[in-house]
Amino acid sequence: MSKSTRATKALEQAGVAFTVHTYDYDPDADKVGMQAAEALGESPARVLKTLMALVDGKPVCVIVPSDKEVSMKKLAAAFGGKAAQMMKPADAERISGYKVGGISAFGQMKPPRVAIEAAAMAHDLVTMNGGQRGLQVRMKPGDAATALKAIVAPLVA
């Protein structure tokens, strides 16, 4: 497994301090984020999953704790939209340039607008997908939000 991805390169270019962590990715896991948290020995609240969604038909990236579900109503409101829905996996892969299970908010081909769950900001460090299945990057949540020019808002149900 390469520890250098478009995501890690984007973080380096943005000057974000981060560490890289690998784990054995289980493609059959019911919840990939929860499996990552368990494999890394981290609290699910600190391991953030990266999801691709549509708000009023436009692609967005949503980052929430791996043990939580996104509220479509709150997601739409965060972007000033009327309606939100999860993106189909094939569309998420095409738009992000990453495989499902390895989608990172960093280094996407055409970076969409990004929203991060407000509760994630309470942690010293969070872990997010590093652009490859089984590869996570750990950093300060504020650094991630700044690098992504993310909206920080309540997003979970």
C-alpha cells in the first residue's frame, strides 16, 4: 500500500500537519468507518467518515463521525439548499476520483463544497480517510476545516 496519495499530497501542499495510519480494510464490513475505528483502536467519534451527497442536485462532501448518520435536512440547510440526498456509489467514485471506502475530502479531482460535523471540532485530533482503502490521516479538526474551506455545522440526525 502506498502511503502517498492525492489526499496526502494535497495536505502537504496545504501545509497541514498530519500522520498516516494504515489498517486492514474489510470490504465486507457493514460500516466501513466503524471497522476503521475498531482496527485503529480509536473512538468512533474521532474517526470521521467521508460521504458524497447532492444538495439541490450539486455534489458536496460531508464529513461526520463514523458512528453517526447524516440528517439530510441539516445537510441541505448547511449549504443553504432545499433538499439533500446521498450520492450513488458509482457517481461518488466518478466525481471524487476515489474508490468507495477510500474517498477522501482532500485531493478530489473537482473539489466540491465540504461540510464537517460541528461536534468533531471538540476533539484534539481526528482521523479521516487518506485517499485509499485502509489508509487514514490524523490531524487537528480545525486544520482539516481550514484546508477544505469547510462549513462547520450540525449535520447528524
